[in-house]
Amino acid sequence: MISNSAQPNQTQHTSGQNGEKVRVSLPKAADFERTEGEQSSPVVLFFSPQKRNGIMISNLQVQVKSASTTPKKSNGSCGAFCRTINPYAKQVYLPFTSVDERYIHGNCFTNVWHCILNRGGVSVCGWIIWEVRNPKLMGYRFDAEHHSIWQNPEGDLVDITPRVDGERLILFLPDPQRSFDFSTLTAFSNRTDSPEIPYAQWATETHRIAPSRESRFQAERLGFEYKNGGMWLKDSSNLSQ
């Protein structure tokens, strides 16, 4: 077992430029000036894994994700949505970079922690920004999914978590103040700019993650274990690249 201090550190760097590899640097105020006529959308939390009136929100999450894609443009209304979440960071496009075949989709926090222990660097928590089309409403909205990426020792931002939707790039918004708590398995609930969505009103600021059977199996392979309500490093000798 390890103490909380042994869990991955969060970087304080918060921005970068579009491209395959991004060197982190602090943003300038000019990076966040709105264009003429651009409006800021309200942020609404959602996807908290709770059961309300017999409906599991996690099931609704799967239905919503099926219509989501990476925004083609990171400015305009997308940029305005990002600023409502973290006005001090700049969103960046990142490709998937495979560093370990044992890393699985949906386990970004575990993947990054293991990568840090083996390769150095730090974790950068933040959000994947999705554009979600809704043919029935003849429009679209933006969603933000809590996520973690790896900042390697050279300062590059690298997304090491596999994707199941075939997206070549993700749009990532750094937000290191909202980090994942391994001692309680607590993550920040996802967000949307559409308050009219029914399940948006059910959400909480944070929620605890219930690890799946696949997640537990991966943790065992990587040298971690779930116990006492959290995930811990079992034995440093089990870690291997």
C-alpha cells in the first residue's frame, strides 16, 4: 500500500498549441479573448453514476456518446464552452500514442499513473471536448469528459489511452485543479452546455467510480490493487515497462 503522496503528481502547466506533440507553456491573456458576437455557454454537470427514478445515468451516457465526435474547430462556440470550464487554459488536439499494449479504453487515470511510474513525467488532468449532434433538435451541443493524459519528461503532452470510437484526434482541455482521487476513486462528473437535457439536472460535481471486472483485471496486471475504497500500488517490483 502507498500513501496519497505517492500517487501521481499533477502538473501546473495548462496550455499548448495544436499538433501531434505539444510542449506545455503558460497561456497569454490574449489567447482567451472572445471573438465579436461570441457567447459563453453555461456549464451543466451530468453523467453522475446514480440511480434516479429507476434510471441509471451511466446507460444514458452510452446513448449520448454514440453521436459524439471531436470538434473540427476549437475556437468559436467550442472555445467559449471551454472557457466556462477553465478560462486559464487552452484546448489542444492530441493523437493517440501507444506506449503499452496493456492500457485499455476508459482507464485513463490508471494508464497514466502506471506510465509515470515506469517512464517518469507527470499526469495532466482535464477534459476531452466532444461535439454531439442531435438530428431531432437539428443542432449540436458540446460535452466535456473528465480525462487524464501523460506529460513526458521532455514536456510533451501525450494521450496514451486507447479509443474505441476511431477518433484520430481528441480535443483536450487541461484542468489540473480537477484531478482524480485514487484513494476514493473520485472523478469529476462530465459537463454539457445544454441545460435542457433531462439528465443534466441530476448530476453532482464529483462521483465515485465503480471499477469494472476489466478494470480490476488490468489493475492486477499493472501491479495495482483495489482495496479500502481506493486503488493502490501493490508492489513496486510488479511494475514493468
